[in-house]
Amino acid sequence: MLRVAGSHAEAPVPIMGGQTPAQSMNGNLGRRLGLTTATARTQKKGTDMDLRLAGKRALVTGSSAGLGEAIAKFLAAEGVTVVVHGRDVGRTNAVAHAIHAAGGRTQVVIGDLLTDGGADAVASAALDGGGIDILVNNAGAYHHLSWMEATPDRWIETYQSNVVSGVRMIHRLVPGMKERHWGRVIQIGGGLAIQPIPMQPDYEASLAARHNLAVSLARELKDTGVTSNVVAPGAIRVPAVEELLVEIAPRFGWGSGWEEIERGCVRDMVPNDVGRLGRPEEIAAAVAYLASCHADYVSGAVLRVDGGTIRSVN
């Protein structure tokens, strides 16, 4: 998985990593949010899956852009009241306004999860509207650094951002889920946790920690009605990824049209069995499934959505 340098909370941009909201019972909302994709499978009338998420409340950390934004919009299209979180007020409000304009229910919380005080503020604001049933730990950061460039201090910073920030929210929100005997905790992980590359060692290790803590938490939550799982994206086509690939395309001889560029990227950088980049809505759909009643029997699992990029049976 390649990523554009930046924070998940501001602009998660993975380059390596069903049913659409428009096909759900809240389909019109999904269409207004722009969540239909050319890759979505056409379903016959009457065969749509009801995820039974209406009335639930979700906090999606780092949902002011990228994957977090797509997840927030997808859940809103399924009837979830979504707490949109970010550090940039304008971008976070823009996502919430788009959900609201489409008929969804949303709340905005602004805050940095790198400190206990910041996490307290975010959790308190999120809980003002009611209990949180679904926690999606998406916020984090990454940098394109080699082993020697990634200093020990950078490792600590990355671990704080990508691992401890999520632990803070688990500590603050999971007790309420246990009291209600129902809840979902979903970490956004990645293929580099399983199949690392030479670059970004600090980031890859933090992804592995996310995967590991999710399984440990699942064991801790035995018999509580709360599950803990991971969605591990592959290479995902978000606007910042498109901009990066268009910029570097001449260097690799990929051509100038997007279809040529995408084929070249998949061939040379992130080969997979599907032959294209993933779409944000495909990651969001996986999150929605794990949040739904249909995943009651799924806990401690890593759901890879990567087109077959990771060459492993586990």
C-alpha cells in the first residue's frame, strides 16, 4: 500500500489497499450523496439487503475527507446518525453539510486525538447527542520515509497517531457499548500490516498494531454483545491519489488519460487480481457490513478489501 503523506484525519489517501447505498432502503439518500459507483453490481428489485442500521449512532474518526468521508456518507445513507470528526473545521463541516443536505442525520466534532484532553473533548461532544453504537477508528498519519529517515522519534509520533489515538477512543466509548450489550469497533487497517515493503516502516508497524489490538479487543469483549474487527483496504482511488498518479504518470510512461494511468499503476505498483484501484465506497460497504446485524457472528476478523493484492491465505 502506497500512501500520500498526510493525516487520515485530514486527507486519508491510500494507494494500496456489493451493495451501494443507492440500492438500500435509503437509496435516494445514497444517490444524493453520490455514493453509487460504476462497479456496483445491479441488483433486482426486492433483493436489497437491509443492514438494520437505522437509528444507530456512529463516530467515524478522521472523516473530513478520503475514506473516512466515504464511510460517514455510506453509514448515513443506511440511516445511521454519524458523528463526523476532523481537525479542520471547514472540511469537517462540509462533509456534515453534504450528509444533511441529502437528508441524513449528522453531528460535527472537532478535536485532536493525540492527547487525553483532546480525546476527552471529542468523546464528550460525540456523546452529547446520545450513546455511540459504532466506533470507526480511521484517523491517523503516514509519511513516505525510508528506514533511515524514519527516526525513533518519528516512530513514536506515528504510533501515537495511528494506535494510541484509537485506544483512547476505545477506552472512552466501549464501556457504554458494553452497558447497552451491543456495539461495533472497527479499525481501518491495511495490507501493509501483512505484506510490508521497505518504505514507511513506522507506518506499516502501526497498521500491524491496529490489526493486533482489534483481535485482542475481540477476546476482551467476549459475551458482551460488542464486536471488534478490521477492514484492510488495498489501493483506493480517492482524489488525492488521482492527482498524485497524474503527476507521476509521465515518469512511468503511463499516458495521459485516467484509464491508461490506472492500468499502469496497477501493473507497475499495486498488482491485484481485479485489475483496478478500489473505490472508497467499497471500503465503506465493508465497514457497513461489519457494523450491521449480519455480522453478529464476526469478531476478531480482518476483512481485506484489496482486489487480491495481498498474496496470503490468512
